Amino acid sequence: VASLAALLDEICAMTAAETDRGQVSHAIAALAEQSDRRFAIAVATLDGETLSAGDAGMPFSIQSVSKILTLAMALGRIGDQLWSRVGREPSGSPFNSIVQLEHERGIPRNPFINAGALVTTDVVLAGGEPREAIGALLRFARMLAASDDIFIDANVARSEAQSSDRNRALAHYLKAFGNLDNEVERVLGVYHHQCALAMNCRQLARAGLFLCLGGRIPGSAAPIISPSRVRRINALMMTCGLYDGSGDFAFRVGLPAKSGIGGAIVAIVPGRAAIAVWSPGLNPHGNSVLGIRALEHLAQRMNWNVFATDTLDRT
Ligand code: GLU
């Protein structure tokens, strides 16, 4: 563990010196204000310890990382019936593509593109009040991370609502195909708030632990979601978690992960640890430039890779 702490410091120093830091997202006004100098990394281990370096206590907008939470909740609500409404294939298109949705007659490719996430949010809303669904999401995030500090950033939620034409179009399109049960504006209301969930890197790493532990959270006896469901969520993260950069990420890092346009990435080392990184500068696919570089370095040095076939264990 001492060497892991030193490695995180080393990664932090390495990223501080990087000049190619990507572009901060201008998709919504609140994200455009972020500084590309920010960098944080945290590793939560199975014994309940969390090691971190950089701006690891600073909250940021988790954006699309929240799509893991709504997927887990939607599966909890309707189980495998979800798969009649959303697919499980990488999209090969931008995360907010409308063309693909028309082509596939209202069944989004996977739950991590925006159209697919609108479907999982619709399932979570389930005819209830948006406020209740948002509250349930927040409670779920707090439980997973074992932290009451997690909040919804009202400024980001407002900003989402002001720039939601494309998501609104996707939602109406889903509705036209009969793949949205609730009213478009109510689904969007929940979606904007889930994107605005604010967490720091330490909390996000901890929140990922249930995906390393067969659905259990440290200290709990019974899984909160079943081990087979965890395997499937991890598989979807591996194939679809980094938008149209998922193949390259699997090649370079080899871990299931999910990114968001706020610059966060959470990565899972099954049976070992959960990692969160945050740096707002993005590559053209919408993934954090320094986040990927940091994960690549960490995974290589720790020999953390689900495709590793040697028995070398450096932890
Ligand atoms: N709020 C963003 C949107 O809905 C989330 C995108 C993302 O992080 O991928 O477009």
C-alpha cells in the first residue's frame, strides 16, 4: 500500500508536467468554467482504505458516470426486461447521435449513450415524481460511497436544462417509438439532475467498489446487486463505457470503466480495487486526456488488467 501511495504521487507529478491537456467541455456553460489544471486520482481497496493524490477532495460533476447508477437501479426495478428496451452493443457513433436511434427504431444501442440512459432513467422514474427519483439516486450514490457529502450541483443542473435541445430531441424520438413511458420533460428533469451529481475522486472510487466485490459494499454481508449483474455491468463498461473511445481504452488500459464529459473516469479492477480519476481536459471522443494517461500508467505498474494472463502479482 505504501508503494501504491507513492505511485499515485508519481502519477500526479507526471500529469502536472503535461502540456497536452485536452479541451474542457463547452457542452454546457457550467462545465466550461472548469480549469484544465485540475487533476485527481483515488484508489479504493477492498479493505475499505482509499488512497489518493491531487485535488482528490474537490467535488466535480460526474456527468455520464451517473449512467452506471441508473443502469444498476433500472435493473433492480425491472431486471432483464430492460434488455427489450435497450441494447448491449458499442455504438460506434457519438454519445448523443440521433441518426442511430432512427436507424434502430427507437432501441438505443446501449445504456451508456444518452438515448440508452434516458431509457434507464425512465425506468427509474416509473410513473413517480421526478423529485423522488432524484432523491433515490442521491441516496444510492451516498450509500455506495458511504458518504453523506455527495450533492446535486444546482448550477450544473440548471445549465443542463438550458442546453438540453439534443437530449430533448432524443427523448421525443424514444417516445415516438413507444420506448419512453413517462412524459419527456419529467424524464429530462431527472436526467439533468443525475448528470449534476457532484462527487470528489475519493467518493467516486469508493462508489465503484460494489463492481469489484460481486455487488457487495465493504462491510455488508449480502450483495446489493447480484454478482451476475455486476459481471454484466462490467462487460458493458468494457465495451461501451468510453463512448467511441472504448476500444482504444480496452487496448491501452484493459479495465472496465465509465467516463463523463466533466473529466471523470471510474475504472474497476475486479476483485481488487476501484479507481477514480478526474481532469477536465477531454480528447475528441469526450474522454479525459490526463485521466486515460494516468489509468494507463497505474494499470501497467500494478499489473491491473482483466486480460493479463501471467500470474505476476505486484500488489
Ligand atoms: N450532460 C451530458 C449530456 O447529457 C452528459 C454527457 C456525458 O457526460 O457523456 O449530454
